[in-house]
Amino acid sequence: MSRPHIAPRQRGYILMYVLAVMMVLGGLALTVAYRQRIGVQLVHNVADMTQQDWALQAGLAYTKAQLDISAKLAAAANAKDPYADMVKRWQMGDKRQIQVGDIVIDVSLMPALLAPDFNLFTADEINRLFGALGAAPDDAARYAQILIAARPSTGFVSKSDLVRIPGIPQELLGKPDAAGGGEATVPAKGGSDLYHLVDIGSKVKQIDLDATPLPIVAALTGLSMEQLAPLTAMRASGPVDRTIAAQKISPTLASMAGASNAVLARLAVDGGHAWGEALLTNGKGGFGNDPMTIHYGDPAKTKTDESAPGADQA
């Protein structure tokens, strides 16, 4: 029986069809392989981020422990304990490295002043604060009375209480940041609402001449924003000298200025992209902190210099 005759043109069509099918199958195989590779890379990235997050949290716990030890050693030194100076203490301005497993964490400690405690503000100071934030005089006085009436006899519990008071514009009360992560207590250089300007529970009613926002300075000193304008120029020139500020602006500034009473700890993964900050305060139970929010970005912004001592093992 003779085989069917296939014309050359038909053979060409079949070959093209087979090649097209092979190209489609090859493309599908490449797509699947690429997606699998991307999936594996994402899993590795998530694992690395999780590992760095936990390393930073462990580094923060180690930093607090070292500060607790240093505080006790300082107290022992003041009591003339001859052994107190045998251990090197962690202190303000230090730049150190600690090792958590295979990860090296760069740590820097900077002085910080807690934001003023809003529970300690008088009606007049609240009135001046609202005025400094742009409220009309009559409105500022009314808002101050609303806040005083709403404040419990034991004081507000958290800054979140401030944002739920009716009768005061929300833009003056403010609200928590969308990113979340604890109530920041470091006086911000900006900020135009109560939530971002004050603290609850810090038991501080002093100002940082270099950092406390001008509306807070105006409220606590009784000076107008116009009178405080030179303070902005002085800040731009470097650390503000309280004696010069008293001479050029008002002696009240010097009397309200406070010394650092907290530690701002910055931790960054050496060679990585994860870093975080936490405000550490020394209470009866040792150093505590607000939750540390982990950031991802250029670690050079927080990396300590290369002269840091050898890494401690955490």
C-alpha cells in the first residue's frame, strides 16, 4: 500500500506548527521557572527581614541591660565603691557594636529630653498653646476650658485620649500616625497639633532649647511667637547656649530649659538595610522604652563610625 503523498508546502506548515507549539511550551516553562525563582527570592528576603528585625529587638534589649548596669555602676561609684570603675560603662554619646548571632548591630546613644507632660499644663498654658497654633483668642480660651474639663483628676492616660475630645477642631488635636508604632515622646522639630507636640506621663515640664517646638516654648514661657523668632536663628547656628538665649530673648528661657533625661538609641544592621530608634527612659524598674519601629533604607543615615570598639556578644 503506497504512503500518502504530502506536498512540500504542507510539510512547511506542519514544521511551522510544531515550532510554534515548542515556542509556546518553552515560553511557559521559562515563565514558571522565573516565577519560582522570584518566589524563592521573596522567601529569602522575608526571612532576612525577619532575622534582622529580631536581631534589632535583641540588640535593643542588650542596650537597655547595659544602660541598667552602667546606671548601677555610676551609683556605686558615687558611693565610693572601689570596684565600680573596673567595668567600662555605656554612656551618652557612645557608638558601639554588638553581635547577635551572625548579625552585627551598630548602636549609637544620644541625649534626649522628654516632651512636656500635658497633664501638668495649666489652663493659661493650654490657652497660649492653642493661640500659638493659630486659634483665635476667644476660641483658644474656650478650647482650653474644654480640655481642662475633660482632663480626669488623675490626668489623661495616653495621648490617644487627646484626639477624642469633642468641641475642639481635629486639626488642633491631631491623630496618631498611620504607620503606628507607639507614641513618640521625642520633641519633634515640626508638628502643629497636640498629639505630636506633647507627651502624657513623662512628668516633665521643661523645654529643650534646641528641639522643643516653638508653640510649646511659647505656651510654657508666656513669650509670643514673634519674641521667639530669634530662637529659630540660634538653632540654625548650632546648639543653643541658655545664657545667650536668656540675654537675647528672655531669662524665662534659661529657667525653663532642662537637661537631657532620656536616651535616644539608634540601632542599625551593619551592612544591611534595617534600622530603628527607641527612646529609653530610666524608671524605678530600670530603662524602659516605647516600641521600636523598624525601618528599611540607607543604613548610612544611622551607621556608627568605623572606630567603634570590638563587637560585644549579645
